[in-house]
Amino acid sequence: MAGLSSQEGVMPLEPLPASREPGLVLRDEDRTLLSTLASDLRRHWQRARSSHFEAAEMVDLRMFVRGLADTCAQAAGFALAGQAQALDTALREAGWSGKRPDPARAQALGERVEALAAALSQSASTGRTPESASMTVAASAPASAPRVFLVDSEPAQAKFLSLQLAAQGYAAESFVDWDALVHAMASRQPAALIADIDAPHGVFGGADQVSELRRAGKLLCPVLFLSARADSRTKLIALRAGGVGSFVKPVAAPEL
């Protein structure tokens, strides 16, 4: 995890293989997550297409799709994960970099994107994932894995990132409010904390919470901040609050 040294004990572990049964019945929170991911996927594709598939937008799209595949493998079964992995492969093979692609290939790739977005939306609507053959995917992290806490006022965002971190070999726990986080830290300290810099009380509310916990001696681990902004003031506030890094949402676990 960038920004966290091996001396701080946060090193990725090799995920364990596991299998999941297809056709899962989804929890309400996972249905909400899939609906959000469908919208985000369409938005990422529209941005890439509007930029004529400029390199930076294509990298952003691929990072999102790769994280989407990990999330589906953990929470939504193999049919959706397989579609996401196939889309990632197609994006890699396209290799567009600031050049207008062949219209036929662009259309075919757009159809893949829409098919996956539609499948995500359908699963969110019905509460059940599509049927598929079983396959081996990364499991939740083993008990000995480094523990990472996340706090974000948006449940879907926290769930999305915690599932990605679990796929990377971390034992991730997500919280939607600081009271629950502080209660959890009273009994166990995480190896790292990832926090929304603004939650829960508006601009820089998360940074204020971290500063208070640091002063009280209740927060001893490294902190990474998430923000919807990339300006220099936000980065400075994150640093002054004791953060070892800050990232702009949406962020994928491999980037962290």
C-alpha cells in the first residue's frame, strides 16, 4: 500500500483461493452497490468516449473496471466478475492512446460496457446475480492479514473499497460514522486507517476527527485520506492532520 512502509507492518498478503456459488441472493446493501457501479461504469465510458479515448481517461476506465471485477468476485458472483474481466481484457487489447479508434471497434467495446452495466442494474433490481459456472477467485483475507479500517459517510463507497482491499489481501472493515470507528479502535488498533477527509461534518470534518484522535492518543496508525477534491489546500490539510497520503475519489485499491 503506497504511503505505508514495511516498518509499519502493512504489506499485502497473497489472497487465498476460494469458490463461490453462482446465482447469489444479494443483500440490500449489495444491490445498492451494484446499482451505483452500473451508473459509474456508464459515466467512466462516456468520459473516455468524449475525450476520444485519450490515454489518461482510458487508464482511469481500466482501473475502474479492474476494481469492478474484484468487487463482483467478492460480492456478486462469477457471471458479473467474468464479464468485467472480459471487458478489462478488451480494453487492454484496444490500446487506444489519444487516437480516434476505428468506429466499429469503438462501438463493439461500447456494447460490452453497456451489457455489463445492464447486467449490474438487472442484478440490483432482481436481488439475484446471474447463473454461471463456478470458478476460483481471491477470497477474503486470512485472519493474519493486516487490518485496515475505512470510514466514509457513503455506505456504497465504503463497501466498494473494503471489498477491493479484501481482494488485495487485507482484512478490511468499513464504518459509516466516526462513533462506530472509535468504539472499534478501543478494542483493536488497525494497521492503517482510510478516511473521507470531509466526513462527517462537512468540509475537512474527517481531518478534524483525525487530529482530535491523534491528540487524545486514540489513533496510532498511519492515515490515508480520500477526497472529492485534488487542490493543494486539501493536500495540505491532509498532511497537517497527520495523513501520510491523500487520494481523489473514486480510487481503486491497487492505487492505494
